[in-house]
Amino acid sequence: LVHMLHPELFGDREWSVFTGAATGEEGGAASGGVRLPSWAEAEHQAAFSALAAALPALMQSLSLDNAEWQHWSKAGRGADLPRVVPAAVTPFQRLLVVQALRPERLQPTCTEFVCRTLDVASLSPLSASLPGIHADSRAAQPILMITTAGAAPDQELEDLAARAMPQRYKALPMGGQSTDTALTLLREAAKDGDWLCLKNLHLVVSWVPQLEKELSALEPHPDFRLWLTTEQHAAFPPIMLQQSLKVTFEAPPGMQKNLSRSFESSLSAEIVESGSPQRAQLLLVIAWFHAVLQERRSFLPQGWTKFYEFSPSDLRTAIDICDSAGGVAKGQPDWAAIHGLLSLAVYGGRVDNLHDERLLHSFLQQYFSRAMLSGGRLAQGVAIPTSNRHADYLRAIESIPPIDSPTLFGLPANAGMAVQKRAATAVRASLRELDRDEAESTSSFDREVWTHALSPVLSLWQKLLSGCERVRAARHQLDTCAQPVDSFVSLELLKAQAILKKIDASLSAIGRVARGVELLSAKTKADGASLIGGRIPPAWAKEWEGSEEPAEWMRQVTSRAIAIEAWHGAA
């Protein structure tokens, strides 16, 4: 979005470096003589080389041999670039430096860059509550809630209907045999002014157009509301999307937002203030426990071995269990009953791994105990209020830092590095996908576009291929009496030669077409379009599985071929 709204913030070749589309050949063969600093990790060599080749002037201006850089490389998250970085370096160029040298910091750096550019406080503000959505809706417009794993709105919607429309709410899970029933309930609810929720429309997408026609023919009562839930589905009818009030329902990121959502919906002021201070404290402990279980899913496989769909329904059930436990009003609930029901019937019912079961049990012992309600702390700096006033608990939640530390969930401090790297990789993959869709939306062949976009790829391949002369020239024959390892190496060398030959033939054809000395064939057009879109041509990908970025994929293939030839020569 920022790239489209503010193109002036991005210099030449900077966007291609960020998305991984740069090959390292765009700025010429020279990279200004800049080498990977000694304090940087060797695994960052490829990203550093691509940045140095594309923006040599930037890299020369950074004074990477300064001692401040070594301190920055070991500093924690949130540390700014060293003061030796010239003021003329733009914010996006600073981001590229972080991407090349500290990729685990890329996601928060991207978030900061976007927030500052768009002048917004956060990229994930608190979502609108269901009462607010209801207030903004009207009878003739269905409310379409797009759900994600572990964030179903069912329980919250039922609670809202119990307060706003008691005895006038019906819900129907959709399936192959429920479409006729759904239409009958729709007509009755529209006539009587009731609420109707049709769940899981993604299971009956072919029937949704019929639902849309039925809605257009109705004259609903002013109190009527139609709530619809669906997961993402590529074939979902666009007409229904256009006519609906659309809401994305997902688990809010971070402990602070997670707890705020819980105290807005499941733990409203009416619920919290209806009992003793000890009960209110226990409700906060339940919400905190629920949030910890959900947020640990961001740290797979360290947090959990798999993604468990802990949902708001689990939180609501846990609240009911604790309310029914004896001694809550006096601050002495039946801990054994709470531990047993939560570990076996609620949260534990979703856990199917022995290690995760032990982890869940340890959290139950930690949070649901007499010590926790007797002046205990949920985390460092997070004390439990001693009253039953809802506002006191909201203030306690607001005191939680918006950016979570892994130690908050019982994880080592460096557990977030892998998560940040995965998140940054996913963002770049999504951006490449958007660029790919734009490139493939035009089916016509433009020689000038091909020459400009593919020349770096062709230049890179010629450079890589020049280092594979011994691989291409190797001669060998299979010996039926050879040792199994020697036969394996020989077969791998044959495969490497075949892959190099296929890539070279494909790129040579693309080069001839770009120069205008050969007619465009369907195969060459498909390969060229894939490379322009930043994707590995399918004919290449089926030969060997590697990086999703064409330039890095070619480097890996040639590196592997050279290694196999060396192994074969030593055999």
C-alpha cells in the first residue's frame, strides 16, 4: 500500500531488493568493493551481496567497519541503526540494511516504517465489537463475518443475542442437507424481526447465489439481522461480498489486545462486577491463561508442537466452570475441580501431544492456585487488581507493553527471532505474489519489458554457468559393479547436468526472443512470464526443490552441481 501511495519514497531497484526479485546484476557486476563485515553472520552473505550490487553507493556510505556496527549487531530488538549512518540515507534504505544484516528485526522495522509513513498508531488496532457492528448494520444488509482458525464469533454472538434479542435468535450450521431449512428460517426471521445466523457458508458456496436472490426479494422487519460466517474461499460469490457488511474476525495479536477483546466481549462490566473482588480476580486469571495459550501459537514449534484452535468458546466455558466451582466468593475455589475440567474437558480436549499436555498442566498449576489470588503477579510489572471494578482491570491491561516478550509466555528471550524471520519471509512472499499477479495480468508480449526485466536474470545465469564448466564437461558411465555410493554420485551428476542443460536452453530461448532473433513459443512465453513475476518456471521447479526466488534458486542449483562434480572427481 505504501509502495503504491508514496512511490517517491522508493529509489531505483530498492523495491526489487526488498521483495527478493533483485538478482544482484541490476547495478552491474561491481558492488563497489564492499564485502560482508566480519561481525555479520555468514548466512547473510546472499542478501548482503544483492543489496551491495544493487545499491553500491549506499553500502559505501555506511562505514560498516565502524565499531558501532558490531555493537548494533548484538543489541536487542528496537535498537536504531548506528549514528555513523548518514542522514541522507532514507527510511526505506535503512529498512533494506536491516533486512540484509539483521533479518530477524525486519518485521518490526517494516511495521514502524509503515506506521510512520501512513501516520497511524498501529497496524492492528482493536477490532470493532459485535454491539458496534450491530449498531452500524441494517435489516436489508447481511453481516458477513470472515473467520480464521481459533477465532470463531459463535459464543460472542450468542451472548449478544441473549442480551439484545432474548429468545429471538436462531443459528444453523450449513451443510448439504440444510439449505432448505435455512431458507425457511430466513423467511420466518425476516417476517418476525428475529436474528438468524447461518454458519460455515464456505461449505455451500454454490448455494450462496440462491441465498442472495432470496434476500433481494425480502422486505424484512426493521429488527431483522442476518449474520453469516465463512472461512476464506476463492470461489465465494462476489455479489454477496459486495452487498454485505464485511467483518474479519481473527484473534487479536498480542497479550494486550487479546485481553482487551476478552474484557470487551466475554468479560463485560456487567459480568465482572456481578460478584466479589476474588471472583473478578479469578476472571482476569482465566483471561490471562487463555491469552497465553493463544499467543504461544505464534511461536511454533517452540510454543506448541502444532496450531491448536483455542477459541472464545473455550474462554466462555472456562468462565462458567470457575463460576460453578465452590468457594469462589471467598477466594478459595475448588482448584482440583478447575484443573481437572480445564485440562481434560476444555483446553486439554484439543491437545493431542504428550509434551503439550505437560505444558498445559504446568500452566494450570501456575495460574490457578491460592498464591496467585493472594497478591500474586501474572507477569513482571502486571499485578492483579484487588477490586471488582471493570475499569480497574482495563487499566491493568493497558499497562501491559504492546509488544510482547517471549519470556511472557515462558519461552527463552531469543524465541522471537525465528518468528520474526518467518513473518518477514511471509510478507516478502505475499508482495512477490502481488507483483506476479500484476505481471501475469497482461497476456501480450512486450519485447522492451522482457529485455528490461530479464536481462539481470540472463546476466546472472551466464556468470553462474561459467563456474560450471567442469560439471558440463564431466564424462562418466554407469558401472553395474560399482559401489552403491559411487553409483548414487554418478546418477546425481547426470541429473545436475540435465538440470543445467534445461535451464540454459530455456534462458537462451528467452534471450533470443528478447533480441528479436527467434519467434516466441508458448513454452518460452510461460517461462519468461514466470521469471518476470518472480516465480520459478514450473518446468524448472519439478526438477529440483529449492528457494522460491529465481536468482537464489539458480545459485543453489549451480552450487549443488559444483559440489556433486567435486564429489564425483574425488570418488
